[in-house]
Amino acid sequence: VRHVERDIYNRQQFMHFDSEVGKYVADTPLGELQAEYWNNNTEYLEYVRGSVDTFCRHNYGILEPFTVQRSVEPKVRVSALQSGSLPET
């Protein structure tokens, strides 16, 4: 189980946190200042690192039977349609 947080501004990811890395990583110059700020806040960083156990693993155990274990074979039906831009045949 993994905790991944993506921080996005103006449709561009500028920073992310991955529990496997254990810190915030900048993806853009804007994210460099933000990542440095959050990585230097040791109390908050420990809280975020711990959330993988208190939140992610806990909720995964509850939700897994209803999501991961409930996969079914998809049913697909393909049919040809006349295009509106082509003359009728």
C-alpha cells in the first residue's frame, strides 16, 4: 500500500509526495520552494509518512473486498454505423 499525493496548479503537477520516497519531490521550479518548505517541516512530514499506516492501509483493508476482489470480465459489443459524412450505401 502506498500513499501518493499530487499537487497541481493550472493543470500542471508542480510537486508530489510518495510514501516510498518519504518526502516531497519538486516537478517544476514552483514546486522546488514548496517541496523544500514541506520537507523542512519535520512534524508535518512525519504525519504524512505515518498516514500510509493510519489511513491508507486501514481503508484498503475495509474497501479491498468491494473493489479489488470484485473484478469481472468486461462485456464488449462492437457494431458498425454509417458515418454521417459519407453518402449512404
